[in-house]
Amino acid sequence: MATKSIISDERYCLVCGTPYNLHSHHIYGGTANRKLSEQYGLKVWLCARHHNMSNEGVHFNKKLDNSLKLLGVKAFKRVYPELDFVKIFGRNYE
Ligand SMILES: [Zn+2]
Ligand SMILES: [Zn+2]
């Protein structure tokens, strides 16, 4: 990963804790927001199963996706209190 995650930089799946088959997942998708996620460290480690290799993965499981997006907003506000998340990412996920 180019920048450090502001959520957790430990090399374990955030969902199940496995250290194997990890993928770096950018919390906010789409061309612009993926870049912003990289820039602000809004990414997490997920195992293949919890990323995009099963229906439980964040790319298919809306509930998990929403909870990570909420986690991302909270971390963003904690780390960058002077910045306006909605202005930068274009919408609120809370
Ligand atoms: Zn996992
Ligand atoms: Zn992903």
C-alpha cells in the first residue's frame, strides 16, 4: 500500500482476523473516490472471502459495505477534524 491506512494497518482481515490471502480494499469506490480513499488512507485489509471472492465479500454484501463506509467516515473525522468529508467525497455515509 502506498499510503498508510488510518483505520488499521495491521495485516489481518478486518472481518475475520485471518492473516492469509489479504487484499487491500478501498472503502469508497468509483474512480474519484477510490483515489481519495488512497490519498486519505481509507482502506482496509480483507481476506479474499471478505473482499470479493464470495457473497460474504464487501463487494457483494451491502451490509458489510455500509458498515465499512461508516467506519471510514468516523476515522476520517477523527484523523482530519479540519476537513469536510461530504465536500471531499460528495456524500455522507452516516
Ligand atoms: Zn476475512
Ligand atoms: Zn475492494
